[in-house]
Amino acid sequence: MDTSYTVLEELGQNSTTSVYRAVRNCDELPVVLKHLPDGSTREVPCEFVFLEKVRLIDGCVKMLDMIEDAGDGKWTLVLEDLDAAGYTNLAETNKDDTLMDDYDVSWIMRELISVLMQIHAVNVLHCDIKLDNIFVDFRRHRIKLIDFNMATDLEDKSSPLIRGCTPDYAPPEVLVQRKQWTAKGEVWSVGCTAFVLLCKRFPFDNPWMSSFTAPAYPQCITDCAFENSCSPRSENVYSSLSSFRAFRSGKPKMVQKDGTVRLSLRAKDFLLVCLCRSPEQRPSLRTLFKHPFLAFKRHSMRKISDSSSFPCPPRTVLVS
């Protein structure tokens, strides 16, 4: 390991990389070191190439340096420490029992789509959008994408190589049909990410069946929740009415006594358009960015008119 940095702790490792939290000795700047193991490659890592391409995009993790050990072909990427900068990993946030409300999911998806449009504009497909690869600053409403080791060129159709994927977030055309990643494939991954945040589970028990089965959507609030909660047998009419008004404002989904979740109509429609099995029928990211679900504003939740109308453990990464 380069003596310019002092390693503080190991953050994780897999078959291809080891990740450490460290400080830069010259100025004590917190950094993350992503270290490729012995003999993994003697060429410049692909992740370095794609991090260079997205270096001017605020929503992507910044690469500060790259260290090469010419003797044995080892490489170390020096990245900004997002934890030290006030960001939280979205997968860690989602581990507790608290359901994230529609407002927070809305702005996170809006920021995610914005960042994806920017990286696509510089000819980069991320190919591994998931909670684990998204860091969130809840105070400033910003996100950062990490882990570009599966990224590929958006316009490069010449390579026969099928990139790896995380099955629970991969579109059926990539996972099942073994086709190349496209921008529409990333729309599917956005939908899976939103689904996990809204429902605390994946859309498919078996993602390999995504070409043949529909996602297991929760019911919407209009399906049954309001009728049941506001019936004459309701034990607390005022509480039920309060819940109903919260839903009309686009506030969080309802959790029933049996633990099941009810989605708002806009959230359900957002998932439906993202998780369309046919990539040709999915919206572009630019179109998806205009979806009503992404328009929630926190302050509007307190201004409700009575006449208003109703508007997981880590999964295996598959590498081919």
C-alpha cells in the first residue's frame, strides 16, 4: 500500500476488490482506497476510465488519484470519503424498520435520474444502479453514485461482452435474454430501486422470472385502505381521517396492521412505467423526469383542502 496514505479500517472486500477507509498523510484528508488484488490486471482498470469521464459530474464519486504498482500490476483508486462528507449509504439507511415516505423517495429518484442523464450525456452507462451504490445527503438533498466497475460505453455496440449485473436490479433483457445494457435498462434499475425504498422488498421473489411475471405490487390507497379505515366500525375516525388526508397530500404510504404497505397512486404509476417488461415501452429518462411522482414538495403537505381530488440482505452480484 502507498505510504502517502494511512489505512484506518477495511470497509469490505469481494473477489475483485478490497476497500479501505484511510487518510492522506500530507493533509489528513479522509479518503477511500479501492484496491485491486494481486495479478488482477496489468491494464488500466475500466473503472478508472469511466471515473475520468464523469469527473465533472457532481452526482458521481470523485476520484482523487490512482496508484499503480508497476512491479506486479496492482492498482489502487483513491476516492473521496462520502461518509466524511455527510453522505449515507442508501442500503444502510434502508435496513431499519422505518418506511421512507413518498417525498424522500421522490427527491432521491429525481436526483438519481438527473445524474443518470448527465452520465449518459458523456457516453457512460453505469449498469449497476442499486441501493448499495447510492449515497445520499438528506440535509442538502443530494446523491452520489459510486462503483463504476461494471460501467460501459453507451454508444459502443461492437463488443459482444455482456456486462455483469446484480440480478434483483437488472432488466429482463439483460438478465434473462443476455442482451446489452441500454439507457432503457437503467430505467428498469431506477424502478427496482424505488420499489425497494417504497416497499422494503424487491419487486420479484425470483428476478429470473421477470420476463414472464409481473412485479408483486402492493395495493394502492384507493383499493381498500380508505374504505376500511373510515368505515363506521373504525375505532378512531379522527385518526383515520388524518391518515386519509395525509395520503391525499402525497405523504407516506399506509402500513396496515398486518404489516403490508399501500402505495400512493403516483408512486404505483411510477413503478409501473419503469418496470415495463418491454424496453421499447419504457419511458426515456428525460420523460421519466417529468413524472408526477417526482413533483412532491414537503411544504404542500400542510395545505390540504377537504375538496381535493384523489390524485433487504445484500444480493449476489452476477458477473459474466
